[in-house]
Amino acid sequence: MTSPLSDYHRQVRARNREAILDAAAELFLEAGFDGTSLARVAKTAGVSKATLFKQFPTKSQLFEATVLEAAEIPDAELGELPSEDFRAGLVQLGRAYADLLARPRVAGLMRTIIAELPRFPELQERTFDFGTLSVLRALRHYLREADAAGVADIDDLEVAATQFLGLIASAVFWPGLVHGSWSITQEERLRAIDEAARTIAARYAAGD
């Protein structure tokens, strides 16, 4: 039976994990999935290969963790969502999602995923399931609570969540990923989020 880690060892493990994921993001963006070795990640992070392998036994697992870490938002930053105003809550979550998509590493890592998929199909299985991301957890929870409270009438939470996020990503993220010269102003971004929230509220808000 493994004894629990002390506070000191938990802190060391957390610092090592942070250093590893930061180094991995830098190297994956620089050299791609195939061109990044676990040994080089360990060296860049300043940890031993044994330390890296203990947390991330395979490169696919490390890449998955790198993508998820780059796209994570602390729950506290999402703020308290309004329970009675369905559209306002959607706007709040939509802005958090758009801010996430605007992070430089998110776009770069997504390009890496797309470029490497033909040769490394396991990446699709490991990196396109973003269900553990806080913003998506919060959206699913918000939709579920709105439905339970009678504020919204949603038959399929996954469909509703996918529709909402898809409306936002298609307006503020995918064009820039495909066309390097494309840009969007803050006003245009906020308008796209508001329109996405209006569309979803028109479809699912109770009584509308």
C-alpha cells in the first residue's frame, strides 16, 4: 500500500508538473508532436526523465495534458452565474470561452493537432474530449440547472452545449486558425457572443 504524499512532496510534484507542461507546450509548438521527445521535455523542464515518466508515461498523455492545461480556466474566474436570466448566464460563459480560444497557445496547439492527426490518430481520441475543462463543465452544469429550475427547456444538454460553443468558435476562432491574416475586434467578438446567446435562449429558454 502506497503511503500518502506529504505536503512538501505534493508541492514538489505540482511544481514539477507545471514545469513539465510549460516546457512541453513550448516544444510542441516549436517542433510539433513528432519532433518533440520526452527526454527533451524533461531537460527543458529541469526534471529527470524518471520524474516526467512517473507523471506522463507516454507522449500522447503528455500532449493531452498540455492541451487541457493551456485551455483551462480556474472556476473562480468564471464567476457566479445568474440563475434567473438564462441569456445573461450564457453571455458570461460565452465570454469566458472566447477568452480561452483567444489564448495564443490554444490556437497553436490546435494547429499541431490538425497537422499531426493523419500520422498520429490517437491524438484525436486523447485531445478532442475536452469534457474536463472547467468552462465546459460550468456550461453543462448551468444548462442542467436552468432546465431543472424551469428557466430553460432542454431535452439534450450535450446538443445544446455543442450548439452554443459551435456558434462562438465559428465566429471568433476558426477563421483565424485557417486564415493567418484574419482578425476580429473586441466589439465584434462581444457581438458574436451575444448573438450566440440570443440564438440559444430563443431555442431553449422556457416560454420563448
